Amino acid sequence: MRDVMRRKGLTTATALLCGVLTLAGCSGGDDGDDTPDTEETEQSDADQAAEDANTSSAVISITPDDAATGVGINDDVRVAVESGTLDEVVLTAPDAGVEVPGSISDDQLSWQPDEQLDRATRYELTVVAVDAEGRAAHQAAAFTTVAPENSFIGYFTPEDGSEVGVGMPVSLNFDQEITNRAAVQQAVEITASSGQEIVGHWFDNSRLDFRPESYWDAGTEVNVSLDFDGVEGSPGITGVQDRDFSFTVGRSQISTVDVEAKQMEVIRDGETLRTVPISAGSDETPTYNGQMVISEKYRETRMDGATVGFTDDDGEGEYDIPDVPHAMRLSTSGTFIHGNYWGADSIFGSSNTSHGCVGLNDKQGADDPDQDGAWFFEESLLGDLVVVVNSPDEVIAPDNGLNGWNMGWDEWVAGSAV
């Protein structure tokens, strides 16, 4: 009986002890896990308040997104800010070691590059803006521009701001094949102060020239806008160019080379400026007939017959002259009008001896202004016309140089895509 009572007493005592332990354990858990430390909480709140006080309210946005690829090279890069103003924007091409100039707007709320970017180039952009309290915000992004194989641009003639002769067309040479000709041509806008109608003509899928029906009026101001950015030139090939340029047509100068008479009459604004003796292409290598536009000028240049197909039995050029004076290109295939110092004075006006070029009497060194070659060089502009007549050769092809004037107007208009 005492054993039973003893066991009961032990059981009761054990239960009470467990209850005390359990209660103590629960109470201790509450104290360790749920009761906040007043000092730590106050310190955390103070730190957060200090951080908030130092955080700028300026919000920077950068276009394109960080790590973007295939970015356009014109207007695709922009920076803007809200609740603040831009303080510093730096755009660099690290691999090229260059910084791209850009401009912050007058209200200091936006920024854009000042110039067209390069294709297939990685750029890095860093921005600093400040809010009304002078607190700075920072942001950065990196991106890569569109690759050439997925884009196109048009290389144009004449140069922006140039003065040209009345025969200068607007010529565009594309770096990709263009199959969507209409869309690309419609993205070109040309206006002329003369009011002349200007029509484009496609010579092939990479060249588009524009001209009026007859030569430009002297003194005409011509403005050209190329809005190719975003235009699909061919499947998967998109334009990235947004460019305006202009040029002025100077006085009218048209020089007529009479191969048979072996002379050139230079007519400016309807009056004869000078008649110059010449030596044109021989009977074996005659000069093209037709209207030719001066497209390049070189005070001195090298002429190697091998580069234009004039070679001897050993494959060497039939001529190689390193210092041809006062040379002006008339065709892509190698026709020039230039000074000639190696021929006897007697050939000019009496014999046609060249490989197809038009030669004028000149001196070696291109430093004698009294020579016919030097005089004509100084009096000529890119875009002036040299018209060759009475040669035994054929008329030059319209796409051989800037020589579309050798195509009738109806045929020219038929080559337009719009």
C-alpha cells in the first residue's frame, strides 16, 4: 500500500515538475524570440532615417536598356531625369578609346549624342543627376550598336556644304543590296531653290542617283534629307541613317572637247572663257564620247596602266606615271582630263596620243600656273561638265562615273521606283 501511494506521489510530483519546466521553457522562449530589443530597434530606425535623408529623389532613365544589342546609331540613345536635373553624362566607346560628344538640354532634363554612332561598337554610358537638395543619383548602362550585316547606310555625293558644278547629281551608294527600292527612295527628300523637278534612277540594287531633267540652274541651293533609320531595305536589313546635307550649285561651266579638232572650248555662263589645245585618245585607244562630270580632283596623282587594263605581254602596265599633274576624274573606268608634261608641246592641238584621257599641256611638279593644265584645274569645280564630241569611240555608259546625263529623260524616269 505504501508502495502504491509512493508511486502515486512520485507520479504527481513528476507531473508538477514537468509542468513547471514546461511553463518555464515557454516563458523563456517568449523572452528570447519575440520581445524586441529597444536599443537595437532605435538604432536601426535612426540608420534608415539617415539613409533616406541622403538618398536623391532624382530618377534617371536610360534608353536603351543595359546590355541591349542591335541598337540604332542615330536617335536610339537617350537619357532623361525626373525629380531632378542632369549634372553629367559621359558616353564612351572603350575599345576605341574615344568619348562621344553629347548635349544636355537647356532645361537639364534630357541628353542625346551630338553625332551618329558607329555600327558594331560597344558603348558605355554613365549618368549623374541631382535633386533639389543637391543629392546625387548615379546610373550606368552598356550596349552594342547594330551590326553592318543587319543594316544599311548610303554613301552620298556631293559633300555637305560644297559648291559644285551644274552637272553634279545626288548619288547614293548603299553598302547593302536594296530590294525594297520604293521604300528606300521614298525616304529621300530633295528640294531645290530653282524649283526644278528632281527624279531618282536606280542603276542597280546598290546605287540610286537623282537629277533634274536638264542641268541645274546656276546658283541653286539643294537640300537633301536621308531618313533611312528604321526603313527595311531588304529582308532583315534595316536602315540606320538619319542625315541631312546641302550643297550649292555655282556658276555654269561646260567644256566641250572636240577630238577631231583637238581643242577644248571652255564656256562659262554662256560665254567662251578660253579655247585650249588638247591631245585625246589615239585611234587605238579612243576617248569616250558623251557628257562627263568631274567627280574627283588631284593636284598630282599616280596613273598605272595595269589598273585599267592597259598591260604589255609581260603583264606590266603600258605606262606608270607617279606624278601626273592636275588630274580630274571623268569616269569610274579611268578616264581623266589631266596635265601632260611628258608629251612634246607640239602634240597639243595636233595629235591624239593618249590611252583615252584628255591631256592638256603642263609642267612636272604641278607648280606652273601659266600652263593650260594648271589653269583648267583651278577654274574647275567638282560637278562641272566635260562634253566629248567627234571621237571614234562609243558614248560613255550613264553609270560609268556620275554620267547619268547620257540617258534620256524618259528612260531616266522609268528607272525610278516611285
